[in-house]
Amino acid sequence: MNMKKSLVAGVALTMVASLGLAGCGSNGGVEKTEDGKIKITMWHGFSEADGKTLEGIVDDFNNSQDEYFIDAQLQPWSTIGETMVTKVTSGDGPDFVTTGADNGQGWSLDGTFQCVTDFYDDPENETENYIPNVVDQITFDIDGSEEKCAVPMGYAPTAVWYNTDMWAEAGLTEADIPTTWDQLLEVAKKLTKSDGTQYGIALPDLGWGSFLKGNGSGVYTVDGEVSINTPENKAFLEKMRDFYKGGYTIPGMDETAARESFESGQSAMVIVGPWEDQAATDKGIAHDLFPVPAGDGTYVYPDGTSGSNTGSTGLYWWVTSQVGDSEKLPGIYEFFKFYNNHDNQVTWSLGSAYPPNNTTVTEEELSERPLIAKIAQYTDQSFIAVAGLKGGFGDIIATIDTLTSNTTRTDDDIQTMLDEAETKIQGYLDEYAE
């Protein structure tokens, strides 16, 4: 195992054993509020309407019982993960945190997070109402044992959002909604104006993990074998290079620029998560959505399906190792149960635009936001684009982004770029192999 990982694991385990020395108060290191509640620190990165909604749920939990107090602290999304690792290693981190599943397996293996299979094992926690696909993506092999290592927090599939006025102006109807990736590209061509005043789709040339799975062979298999350098991926990249050079989208965009292009009326479509509903509404863009159409990719997901281009933002609640089996753990579990119950998932979904994690929430209960109810139908066939890594996540993402952006912005030889990407990604995977 990588030496750095082993060192972190050792520090984390030592820290858990000696946590009582780091706390304030005499109750085994567990801090209490003035009114005697066990204080539990939570980190999250929600700063807009979603943050207010989360704060409301936290307040309701704190007022619902007399044993626990959740201290919800806002942290920047850009640094929440790395800061958390540093703080937990020193025993001064959050007790639980919301972050993505990308680094989740590595941090569960190295001792930063402690898995929560026992939470799922208790029927009183109603985890049977969670969406199976969402739980599957945080179910890891931890030292030969299958463990569930997180609890759903905010899981959102992507969709194709389209300007309904532009759609109608181009003579398109509901019958033209594409069901394949190639059909999507053809629709984008029809929505493009030759004078450069309107593009068919605002498509970033970064973040193509899902597209490489849906249309090619992916980056690496579920068994951890590098699969980026294949004829399928080369054919897809060549197709997309032709599409960009045809002027149907703008090269050089990230997701923020793509959303701005759609929300300004410059582009007719964009692929993004459910938060686009409110943004487009605020900008006066008449809009609707349809699922990201499947491609002809050969990558096989754990459920046996292939061809999905539907990515997701997969945020989860993770318990940090500094909690151990202290008095805080039952309180954290009580909050997880509270947060994901039926009523609070209705509240969360309507307030944040994330689809509900609880399958008992009905479309009618989300009628105030019909497009959020609509996109929720795609959750069970959406997948985290780059996950299941023991380490090297940032480096692998950067390698993919270099490959795809150079595909759209340069005339560099695609095969040469695939060769280089394969070498780099194999090196990152080898670094964290056991």
C-alpha cells in the first residue's frame, strides 16, 4: 500500500484512540452545550437557497430533541475535502461532512472516514427507502469486506435543458427529442444559426468522464483496469472534434461558461444538473428538459448496463474517524435518519432543487417544481463520472480534461494524446494500488 496512505491511516487510528485528550469537558472528550446537549460539528458547502434549506432542517433537528446539537459550519467547496483531511488527522476536524464520492473510497480506506454499514443494518433508520443506485456508489470493498461508507445527502443527475422558444422556432417538436447521442448532435446542428448568433448546445470540453463511458470505453473499468486508450474512445473524440469545428458549440467553455451561454440566450441547450431550473427562470429563459440520451459505449456499469451519458453530482454525508464509537455517533445517525425522512426530503428537494433521496416522495408533492420532479426520474440510471478510486482523483481528472480540451481546441493527433493519457492514468492507479 502507498506509504502516504498508510501513514494517514496510522495517524487517524491513533487519533481516535486518544480523542478524549483533545476534547473540552470531562465527558470522554465530548463537548456539550450550555444546556447539556452533545455538540456535533458538521461541515457543508451550501451557501445559497440550498444552504438556507439545510440550515432550516438542522434547526428543526436541534429543536426536536434534547440530546444532541448539530453545529453546522459553512466551508468552501473548493477546499472542504483537503481541509477536512488535515483537520481530522490532527483531531480538530468535523464529526461529519458532506462531500463527493470521488475521494470517498480512498478516504474510507486510509482511515479518514469510518464506514456506516451499521446505520443501514438498523431497520428503524428506514434506509430501504433510499435509491439503490445512489447507495451502490458508496458501497466499497474495505479490506475484503463490503461496507456502506456514507449516507445520501444531495444526489443530482444531469439532464439536457433546452430553450423551448428556440426549439419551436427551429421547427422541432416533442417527437424530435433525441434518444441517442448522435441524434442529440443532429438536433444541436438544427438549433445552430449559421450567422453565429445562436449555438445548438453549450457543451464544455471539460468533465467528460460520463461521455467517455456512454460513448466509448471509459477511463478505467470497475475492476480498475485502464481503458482510455481504445478505438471506441478515439472514434468518439474524432466525432466530437468534427462537431466543435463545425461551429455547433463553443470550444473552451467550462460548466460556468456553458450555463451563462444558455442563460443569456446564446445557446439553445446545455447539459447540467437541476439547479439550472431556477437559474433559467431567473434569466427569463423558457425551458424544459429531457434525459441525456444514451450513446453506444462499451463501458459496463456495475448493474450491467452500458451507454449511459447521465452523470451526477453525488454528495454524501461521511462520518470522520475522530468520532469512533463515542457518544456523538448515535446523534449523527439520528440526524441522518431525520434528514432523509419523507417530510424533510420534500423540504430539501423543493428548497434546494436536488431530487429527493427518499423513494416515498411523490411527484405530486414536488408539484411546485415540476422539472425537479421530472429530473428525479433519471436518478436511478445516473452515475458518478469518476469514482471508485483509492487515490489520484485530481490528477486523473486533470489528465482527462487535458485530453478532451486538446481534442476540441487543437489539431493534435488524438492517438498520441490517448497514448499519453493512458501512461499517466496507469501511473496514478499504480501509485495507489495495494
